[in-house]
Amino acid sequence: MFFEFEDTINSIEQDSGVISVGDYKEKIRHVGLIDYTSLLWNLPSTKFLKTSSLFPSMSSEDVQKMWTGNYGDTLLLQSVSFVRSLVAARAYFHGKSIANTPILDFGCGYGRLLRPMSFYSSELTGVDPMASSIEECKKCNLDRIARIAKSSFLPSTLDLGVKFGVIYSFSVFTHLSFAAANICAKALREAITSDGLLAITIRPAEYWRLPHVRAQVGERTAEQLFENHVRGSGFSYRPHALGPGSVLDYEGLPSYGDTSINTRIISQIFPDWRFCGFDRSLDDPYQSYIFLQPN
């Protein structure tokens, strides 16, 4: 932590007028997203007791690794890259600031992206179908910066009492069957404003040529999935084995697995949406960002 930023935090710690997250953010907004996120990534802190009492704690490194594969500063950089791209897309495609927009995190997990998103908006909602995700959010007091709710695995609708100007879904459509993805796309369409922006992540074809993926699925199967993505249907999906709590889609397939999607078929999965463009980050190259607007 650089001196000037730490000095700012120490000043807020001593400011008797700062008694809420809103008060705090007004004092810290000038420092920028990366320092704000870094602060939240390292809470609670015995150095910053007021800060720790107002903001959520960060999940343990074990939880971070289990949910997202990375942890610490590596995960922080990946998270900030996505948030910055989303903020830029909102401005570029709509000419609007994301500040104080009602935002939905669809598949929020332990609240990884809600933390940096709270830099921009106080109207955050996170939903997830896994009870363990909701419990982790409660354990870390995510409700200090966002509303957290449990959804069904394949929601036909999201009855959250509000339409969202921005919805994002990170590393969700990278795991869904075609039918499951289509169901979720329709539910998200109902939840967004007419001028809203949806950001999802998908995997590129090159995912199937990663060494650890080829080792998991087998060389031949991995190459078939690659070829199908590039020259076949454009949708490559390898379902996970059925287990306790597994959900079948309306085609009778396991709804969860590993997925890659060619951008040329986005409209087949999202028929009620208009494809705007895509982006990616070298911090996390196998998560391609796709931006969509409602028709």
C-alpha cells in the first residue's frame, strides 16, 4: 500500500463523520479502483478497524482458489480488468456512466466481483443458486455492500423487484449446456432495462488445447471439441458427471459442464439480445467478455 493511499485511509479512520459505507466511499472515491479493490481484498485488518467494521471481509485464499482457481493479487488483477472493461463498455455503447446504476451479478459466488463493483454503485444485487455461495457471502458480511439472494439453478424468471441497468455473469455461461444457457438468457432479458447492458464471459476455442484440459478430457475428445467450436456447430460442451444436486436441462442433459462458444452463434443462445462486441484481458485470457443489449 502506497503512503498517500494509507494516509487517506488513516484519515478516514479518525473521521467521526464517517459512519457508513456511503460516507466512506465519498471520502475515498478519488483514489481509484485498483487501490479501493486492494483495500477490500485485504479485510479485515487490525490497522483499519473502522474500515473492517463497515466493509465485508474477504474470503479465505482456500475459498478463492476453490471457486475461481486463483487468489490474492492475481485474482485481484483479473477482477479489476473485467470491471474496467464493463465500465468502458457501458460508456462506449450507451454513452452512460455506470455510477449508481442498479447492477446484478448473476452467479455471484462468494462476491468476488461485487467488491470492486461497489466502487461504482451502491445498488448492487448478487444471486447464486448454490447454498454454499450464499453462506459464504453471509459469513463475510457481503450485505454491507450488496443485496444477496438465492436463485434457482435454471431460473425462468428473476423476481427481484427491480430492473437492472447493468447485468454481468462471469464464468457462468462457460459452464452451461446450450438449453441451460438459453433459459438463463431469457430470464436475464426479463430482468434488464430497455437500455441496459449485459456482460457475460465465454471461452474461446483455444481453451480445449490447454494442456490441463487435454489431460482431463483426453487428446482426441479435446481436439473434437476444438474443431466443433471452429468449424462445426460453434457450441462445444462437455457435461460433468451427474452427482448430488445435479440439474438436467429441458433436453435431458446435465446442465453443468465445460463450454466454449463461437461468437457467430451468440444470437442462437440469446435470441432476444443484440450482440455489441467483445473484449478480453491478458490477465485472464480464456475468459472472453461479451457485451449484449436487449432487442
